[in-house]
Amino acid sequence: MPNTNVAWSVKGNTFAKTGRKPTAEDAWTAARDYADPRLKGVGDMVAITVNNVTTSVTKATLHSVVRERIAASK
């Protein structure tokens, strides 16, 4: 069984969630999947943290930023 040692968190104005995944890629993906349906308006922004790397994203930038972070984590 894999060691779940990569921490992730998503923090918005009205929601927050944390978790752990076995890889950074899985953690970025979990954070994206949690944040995506909760980002509603043009001005909505969330902070996503994976392994102490934090980035702020909007609905428009979420997928491209997470793709960049996944590529950088490999």
C-alpha cells in the first residue's frame, strides 16, 4: 500500500479542505477536483497548497496552473 505523505489543501472564502495523497501529482489533481466546482464567479479565487507550495488561482486559471505544477513535480 502506498505511503500517503503528500499534503494538499484548498482554501476559499467560504470553504476549505485538506487531504493527503501518495504523490504530488495526485495531490494537485485532488486539490483541482475539489476547487473546480466551488469556484463560481469571475472574481472567485482559491489558494491551493501542495507540499508547502502555494498558488492562488481563479476559475479561468485553475486547470492551466495545476497542469504546470504537475509537470514541475515530476
